[in-house]
Amino acid sequence: MFQKARESSYMESTSLLVLVARWHKPLLIITILAALGSYIFSGESFIKPKFKSSVILFPAATNSISKALMDENPSDKQDILAFGEEEKAEQILQILNSDEIREIIISKYHLMEHYGINPGQKYPMTALSGEFNDNISFQRTEFMSVKIDVMDTDPQMAADIANDISSLLDSIESKIQHQRAMQALEILEQSYNEKLALVKIKEDSLKGIRQHGVIDYHNQTLTWNEEFAKSYATYSNEVASLEVLEKYKTPNDTVIINTKA
């Protein structure tokens, strides 16, 4: 059985060699034509080579420096030197894919003209968007960094676009933070003005009290309470004495008269 299998394999190999020997010239011509065609049609005259430029960004941590340094609870402390986490990387990707960065890069480097897109053709912006997405991409790496890849026939332009995108990322992120800070400032200013108005009302009330002779509120209040307590004690004693004296009173008793007074 195994002998028959070996004989069958030998016969098939022999047939293949006979076939190649018989058609060696056509096969050689076809191989040469295919090699020449691949060399010609893959050359710069048909397909321009593209150069790749990459920039890797590590998102900064959003930890509060003051909280990390001054927090008394050790379990809540965060490392101020740590890199950002997944959420921060996703935020960077959202900014990189924003229309603002896309429009700035397209306008600055005249990408419609650079990609050979005719503005008068049908749906030129769709074609431009497709070329942009094919040549410029953003992705998150396994190390929580963000990678910017730019492909272009001009190596210098590829590098410039990649560097400009990374710079625009910082600018737009700072712009967003500034806008949020301004909103917070407006809220604080409104609260501050409300507190000033409340203080003004209190000051007007105190001004009316001052006009009645109350100047040193703290000391005057203490003195008034102290004198009131003394006077009330004296009054209580005189009332008690009067009850006793009236039991043993005599006509025109000056003591009773004074006590009543």
C-alpha cells in the first residue's frame, strides 16, 4: 500500500517536471513580464511612496497637586508624577478627532490642493475627508498613550503636520480649560456680588443702630446684660423686703415708702 503511494507521488512529480520542461519558455516569459510589470507599475511614476511620521503623547494626570501634597488622609493621596489614565487618553482622542483641528490642518497645509482634489467636483469635502482619514490617524496604545500617525508623499510635510497636531492639542485643551475657568469665575463673581449686597444691607442696619448710641456692640451688650442682672436682683430683693415690712408697717414709715419707690 505504501509502495503504491510512493509510486503515485513519483509519477506526479515526474509529470510536473515534464510539464515545466515542455512549457519552460512561456513560463519564463510570463515570469519576466510579471516582474517587469510589478517593477514598473509599483515605481514612483505610478505610485508615489509615502513617508510616515509619528508622535506619541502621554496624557498628564488630572490629580490636584495641592490635594496630593496637603491631604491629611494618606489613602486619598495621588501621585503627582503619574501619567494620565484611560479616561484622559479618551479625552485626548476626542479632541484630536474634533472638527477644529481638522479644519486648521486642512487650511494651513492646503490639503485639498495637496491631495489633488478639484473643488468643483462632486462632493469635494467628502473626498477630502476620506483622504484626511486615510493619511492621518489617531489611536490609543496599550500603554495608555496616544499615537498620531501621518502619511504623506512629502516627508517634511508629514513631520510638520504631526508636530502641529500635537501643538494644537495643547492649545485647544488649554482653550477648553480656560472657557470652563471663565464660567466658574462668572459664578464666583455673581456669588461675590450677592455677598457684597448682603454686607451692604447689614451695614445699613448697623448704621441705624449706631444712630441710637450703640457703638461698641460687644462691650456694650456685655455691660447692659451685667447691669440688667444687677438691677433685676436688686428689684427682686426690694419686692421681697416690701412684703415683710408691710406686715409690721407703721403710718408714714419712710422705709416702706423708699422700698416702694
